[in-house]
Amino acid sequence: MEKLLVTGVTLKKDEAQVSMTDIPDKPGVAAEIFQTLAREKITVDIIVQSTGKGSINTISFTVPEKDLKQAELLMTSLLNSYGSGKISVNANIAIVSAVGVGMKSHVGVASSMFTALAENGINIEMISTSEIKISCVIEKDQGKKALNIIHDIFGLGK
């Protein structure tokens, strides 16, 4: 088993969130959404898809804040083609990440991070994990505070 090593914390304050609710829950919809963004060279960082209820679903994702208006226009056009759905956008977000090796092979890293944020009144809106990082979408004005909290809980100042 790899040794857990949280080596750093990052903060991105130039992202925005797009949420599409009440969209069709069928094969190809997610592909169409992200192909549309890719064609326009809009990068996507975090993606969360809920479990569909009946024949509807919700997909939320983050894009660079500079691309938010274009992404919103593109997704509104898709919703119109589906004949259903709603879109909401939020430019008031930040993404804070704990970075290191072996995140998925050790118990308690996410728990420690989420608990520390909760104990400090910071709400998590989206979560993404990988082998090398755990990222949380939070309110932009909480970004610096979250960065410092995560830095401290993993003892990065020592």
C-alpha cells in the first residue's frame, strides 16, 4: 500500500458552476452536453450527475469563469432542443483541493477534510476525487479560509 502523503493544497477562484436540472435521463445526453462544450474548446473540471428520477436527471459541472456566458448559451440551446430542463449558473465558487499520492487507498482523508470544513461553517457544493486529489466546490469568499484549514489539518506547515 502506498504511503499517504498530502503534499499540498490548491485553490482555484476563477471557476464557475453550471447546473442543468430536469433533463432527459437517457443514453447520449451527457455525451451531447460535453461534446458541445468540447467543440467550443471549453474545459470542464468537476462533473456531478445525480441518479435519475423517472426519466429526468441533473448534471452539474464547473468551467472557467471566462467561459461561463458561452457555456450558458450553449446549454440553454441544448435544453431548448430537449423541450425540457432548467439551467442555473453560479460564478461565486472556488475549488479547494488536497493534493498527494494514494488518496484512494487510505481511509479517512476525505473524512478529515470534510469534517474540518464543516466544523468551520464551510458548505461543500460538489466533490471530486482521484488517486492524487480530493476537490471541493465551495463559496468563493470561503476559499482562503478553506485553504488554510486544509493546510493545517494535514500538517503542511510543519
